[in-house]
Amino acid sequence: MKKVLAVLTLLVLAVFTHTGVSLADSSLSAGDIKNAIGMSIYLQGGFTGNLQGNDTNDWRVFDNHGNQFSLDLAELQFLKAPAVGQVGYKLKLAAGETAKDIHSVGLGASNPDQPFDLTEAYVNYTVPVGSGLTLQLGKFVTFTGEEVIEASGDYNYSRSFLFNYAIPFTHTGFMAGYTFSPKISANAYILNGWDVASGNNHSQTYGLSTTVTPSSASSLVFNFLYGPTQAQDNHDNRFLFDWVGSVSPVKNLTVAVNTDYATDKNLAGLGEDDKWYGIAGYVNYVFNDKVSATIRGEEFMDPQGARTGFAGQHLKEVTITGQYTLANNLLLRPEYRHDWSNQASFNSNTKKSQDTLALGVMYTW
């Protein structure tokens, strides 16, 4: 722990030096310093009750503990977006239950109970070419999917099956991004793989993300990943197609859809091409500046059991989430969720469904 604090101290001092902020300048307020170095703090916790009385919420990666309070996430972040011709950076340190679930192989994954994670650490530079060509190197969260690690960036408190099982959480590698017009942008990636900080084989995964914004009320994102991800296997490639679309047909109403389709070679050990796929839909309505609500419904299919370990499993869920803004940057989310499967994969493989009630609290400073 002392080594972690020492490294963190050096990083903070380096950020201060890079931004030109003097620690001896008594005229600066805490807010001035925070803004100058791009610092923010995020806290998230809550209680999830399993209505069947189980201590485990099955098939839920981030809120799998039933009937107890949880410190989900505590994050410290430093961020500077690079202007054209300038250098930027992002450093995000995480602690809590969620940090245990997002470890990359080769970066703390040897201890699955380690409650600390270096979630993001990268530098980027915008080359003064055209609208600006952004180059980025390091570790960063995935560009795929509708949802993100922090619940405050999602519509719901719990995460979808798609976020849990269909896509990766983080990547380590290189990105080049360019905005061709106000309506079209694209990023290209060369990566170690899925949730891998140090390469587990000698091949790379390649990615492409294209965003199309037809209007201010709609957007379409097309994501692709292709490359070997299995340990010591340079030949069996994993393919992922991820699509996210959103539209606001009327004021205060947003409808979003996320679909995923993936294949991999013999991942489940059945000697065949494994696949998994699914779709999730979101309907969010903002009643006023303090109250909003979201309904999410989804299906996730895992024919060979490559992702859940249950061959032929077909998971579904419906989630109803409310949100109330108690104060600036302090969110309260009550939530009801019903999960079910075509197999008895809940409650120690004795039931086909489960119900949970949750209350999540999120704060950003």
C-alpha cells in the first residue's frame, strides 16, 4: 500500500508540473487546482436485495452480492483533453467491489479479490492535420457497448447482460482517431486483446469504431473487434460486431438500442465455432431537472456456454429504474429487476428466475 501511495504522489506531482500549477500559490482555491489538473472524484454504492432471499444475484457481475450494502466504486481521475498540437492524458484509479471485476490480465488479475485497479492510464496527442488527428497510447476503457463502468454514465443502476458478458471492459494498446465532418468520425485500434494489459499471446486485436450523427437528436455507432484473445493461441480469432443507436423522437424522451454478435474458435472446448449474441433496448424519459425514469429490456444468447458456462442458455431481463437528483452531482436510483433463463441457472441451479430491488447512490466531485 505504501508503494501505491508513493507512486500516486509522484503522479500527482507530475501532473501539477505538467500543467504549470504551483503548489505554493496560496491564492488558488481547491476548485482552481482541481480544474487546472482535471481532477475529479467519483463515489458509488448501494444496496441490492434479492427477493428470493439468496446471498448471490446470479449472472450479475457488478451487483452480484445480495441482501447487503456495497461500496461499488471509488475513483480518482485526472484528465486533460488535448487541443490541436498539444498533449493530453487520463489517469483513473479505482477501488471497491467493481475494481475486483474489471482487472486486466497481467495487471492485478492474479489476485481476484484485489479491491484496487488502474482502470485507465494513457497519453494522447492531437496532430495538427485537418480537423486534428488524435493519437493515443496506454490503457483505456472499451469503446464498445451502450453502458460504462460507472453507473452515473448509464440509465440504470445495474448493468446489462450484454455489458457483463458480450464485450470487454478495457483495452491496452494504440488508437488513432479523426473527425471527418460534424456528422462522421472514426477511430482505429491496435490492441493486446480483451481485458489484457500484458499480451497473453503474440498477436494483436484490431478494432474500428465509426460514429454517424445524422442529427442532434440521433446517433449511430458501429464497432468491430477482430483478433486472437485466448492465452498462448495466436490463430483462433475472436470477432465482435457491436452496434449502438439512439434517438430522441420528442423532447425529454430517448430511445436507445445496443446489439452484439461475437464468434470465437473452440472457446467452450466443444470443438466448434462458439458464438454469443444479444440485444438490449432502453427507454428513458426526463420528467424535470430532478426526476427521470428508464425501462430496459434485453436478451442474451449463449448457445455453447462460452461466456456463462451454461450451454444453450438464453438469458432475459427487464429493469425499471428511477432517478432523483438530491443535489448537484448527487444521484439516487431505486430499481426493480426481473431476470429469467430458459434453464434452471439461478439459486444454485434450482430456479429459472430471480427478482431484485436495489437502491444506488452516486456522487461526482
